[in-house]
Amino acid sequence: HGVPAPMLVVFATMSVQFGAALAATLFDDLGPAGTSVLRVGLAAAFLLAVWRQRVRRIAAADLRLAGIFGLALGGMNFAFYEALDRIPLGIAVTVEFLGPLAVAVIGSRRRLDILWAILAAAGVALIASPGGTSVDAAGLLLAGVAGACWAAYIVLGVRLGRVFPDGSGLALGMAVATLVPLGPGIAEAGTDLLVPAFIAVGAAVALLSSVIPYTLETESLRRLPANVFGVLMSLEPAVAALAGFLVLGQELGARDLAAIACVVTASVGATSVAGAATRATPEA
């Protein structure tokens, strides 16, 4: 409790994005799908060990909700890693961040939020516009898919939190999420998924991308208003660009940095007054 709550959110954001950058270092050996299997699978194993839940005692409707939530979670991670294999981390997170931003704007009744949505769209247009840094179109599309899954994840996560007061719902969802990249991951990585060195890095990614941020964000949400939490989370695209540069050597052009600034500003504006819909765990 000695650490200020806003700093907990900043630390969580840094953990998520540097975890994503670390995951990208496995792509040459395991591919994005294989890396996704390791990250989600190991995170599921850890959460299931902590939150032991007897499935037979859970209502069928609640199990279905956890399953659908898990599919959204798995699709989000799988699509994001596939995008990250094609485009820089900062750009991938910027496009993906349109998902939670859309949830915040749609859930608001303020006319001003229409302007924030337009500003965010302008940011993405800067990234995709010809004449700027050459960006892989498939990578942008996959980041958009990840963003749509993130939006679904947020909406479903709110319902899941009401049904499962502890972390057991997340643990069940994470187990289902492992099934999404499982087939492509085995096809891509094969027996390399069993190499101890890769498992060790995958475990570090799971800790950085799931366990640590989940713990920090859960604590910060107890001590911060939702709108303040949302504003701090809006720093994610900028932190992602920093992590991509420091860990992966990904340099972004002025147009890309301007696009990130547009989306960050739009997200801050959309969440600074209205209570922002927030996520329970990080996306990537």
C-alpha cells in the first residue's frame, strides 16, 4: 500500500508492453502462434493453480459465459501476436487500442466523445495512409481484429466479474483461451514448445503480460476512480512504442508518432470525465 495507486497502473502498463516485446523475441523460433500458446497456456496453468474451482459446481450458463470470454481473450492474444509479427509494437497497440476506446465512447452520452472518436480515426488514418512509413496491411487488419476481441473481452469481463467474485472465472477463461492458438501453434512450433529455454521465456512473458499486471491493476482499481484508471491506461500505445524501440529496436517515423499521439489524446479525452470501461487483465 506504500506505492501510490497511479504508479501501480503505470507499472502494470509497462509490464504488459515490455512483456509483449519479450514475446516478440520468440517469434523466430516458435512463430507468433506458438508463442501465443506458451503465453496463454502458462498463464492459465498459473491461474488455475491459484484459483482452484470445481467445474461441476458452476452453473451451465456461467460456464458458457466463461467459455465465450475465453474465446475473446484467446482471439485477442492470437491476433495481436500475429499483428506484432508484421508491424511495430507501438503501431499494433495503437490500432488495437481502438477496441476499448470504442467501448468507452459507445457507453458515453456526451457529444464531445464523437470528436474524440474522430481524432482516433484520424490517428489510424495517419498510420494507414500512403506516403507514411510502409505498414503491412495484414498486420493492421490483425491488430484491428485484436481490438474487436478486446472490446468484446471488456464487455464480457464486466459480466464475468459479477458472476465470479474471485479470479476463478478468469482462470477458466484463460484455459479456454489456450484452445484458440493451439492448433496453429503446434503446427508452427511443434516440439520446440517443449524446449526448456523457450518455456522459461514463455513463463516470463506470462508473468509480465498477465500475472503481474492483473495483480497491480486489481489493487489500483480498489483505490482509484474508474475514469482516472482509464486515463492512465491510455498511455499504453506510447509505452508500447517505447518498449518496441528499447527491446526490439523498432524506430517509428514522425507520422507514426503523431498517430499514436492522436489515439492517446482521444483515449484520455474519452475517459477523463466519463467512467471508463476497464479491463481486468492485460491484452497481450
